[in-house]
Amino acid sequence: MNYQEFQGIEAPDFAATQYIPDSSGIAVSDQESESDRSKSDEYCTWNWTEAATEVGVNESTLRKVWWEEAIEPAFRYFPMPLRVVTRTVKRSGRQIEEFTAAGIEVLRAYKAAKEKGDRAAEMFLAEARAKYPAPDPSTEPVQTQAEKPLNVTIEVESGNHKIVVPPPVLPQSYSLEGLRHIESIEIEDPLALADQFLEAADFVQNAMQRDIEQREQKLQQTRKAKTAITAKAQELRLEQRLYRERANQVSAAQSEETQALQDALDVLQGLGKPTATSSSSPAG
């Protein structure tokens, strides 16, 4: 997006709306220990995790989207350092950089612009690029080797062998379309898409974690239920076997006693007088 697109639109004034602490009198000690971090009242730095917490944004978004693609290119020539070297790893010699107070303020200002919309965020970055451009190498003094003075005076005349022509009329509008031969495929707002992707990815990860926790909880409940039921089921199987044996014994005994009772009844019944038949008639 070209900064000229914002001409005529009131752009946010970073210097007027955001407070940047003066760190010109603060220096990083060269004798700092590998494990010590600068956390004194005079000078304080923030690593990636602390900076993300301080500003209130996802750490991955802060690293990949906010800093690398937006803030660092726009504020590369800011007069105050946004990140400084706080310590050096002795084994690898790698230097560890952390955010300064000025860097935290810039992150907060960018977040405030993002909350107003992508248009405001782009205007914020465009203003920073215009306000803190790269230094012009033509303005830097050129150091040349001192020449020895000549002992004689030399004069050179240019002469009159020249033809002065009027300057050509340059066009007032230009087009870069003729210099391009390949069309590019691009997304309208890749930063917004990245924010949506990171937010959706975090949501899916949290959902997967909750699902695993619920499944593990159900597994624990199932194990407790199995432990409680297994012992009772074993006891029930034993009771079934004892019941079957005792029931068979009682049935057999009941049948024997009933048969003995029947035999006793047959003895008494054998002594009874038979009854008269219904076909016999009385004497006349």
C-alpha cells in the first residue's frame, strides 16, 4: 500500500498521541552475566513471552505477524532502539535481544490502531515509514584523501563549444504496468487472514485439549465403575453356584418326603370299604 494513498486523510500522529520514554542516557552493560536479565528500576526489558503478556496479544502473532511483517520494517530507523541486546550465550555466542520500554510503547500504539481497524493500522505504519525514513547517503560527508598542493598554478577554460537546448518536458504521471510481465496472485489483507488463522488454530487446539480431558475423565470413571462391579460380580457368581446346589438338594429331599407321605397314605386307604355302585337298585 502506497503512502500517497493517505494524502488528504488525517493520519494518527504517533509522536503526539503516544508517549515514548527517553532512553538516550541508558546503556546496556557489557559485563552482564549470561543468566542475569536487566530488570532494575532504571532499565527494564521484556522477552517475547513477557512482551506478549504486557501488550495482551498471542506470542506467535507478535513474533511472525506484528513484528517481522509490520512494526520492524516501519520503525527500522526509529531514533530510539525498540529491541536491545541484553546478554550473550557463552557456549554458542548467540546474542539475546529483548524489547525496551520504547518498544513496548510502540506495540501498544500499534495494538490501539489495530483495534480501530486494518485501515488505521496501515495508516499508523505508513506514517512511521514517512516520519522515520532511511538516511540519505548523499547528505553524509565523503572523506577523501588529502591531495598535495601543486607548486604551479593551472587554469582550465571550458571554451564556448556547446549548444544549449531547452530542457525536455517530463510527464507528470507515470505507470509501472509496462515494466511488469508477470501477474502476481495476492490476498487482499494477508495480516487479517493471519490473525483469523491463528485465532482459529488456538480455538481448535483448545477444543482438542478439552476433548482429551473429557475422554480421560470418562476413562477414569469407567475404571472406577469396573473396579466396583468386578468384585460384586465375582461374589454373585459364587452365590449362584451355592444356590443351584442347595436348591437341587432341597428339591430332592422334598420329593423323597412327599413319596414317603404318599406311601403312608396308601396303607390307610387300602383298609377302606369300597362304596356301592350307583347301578344297584333297592329290594322290593
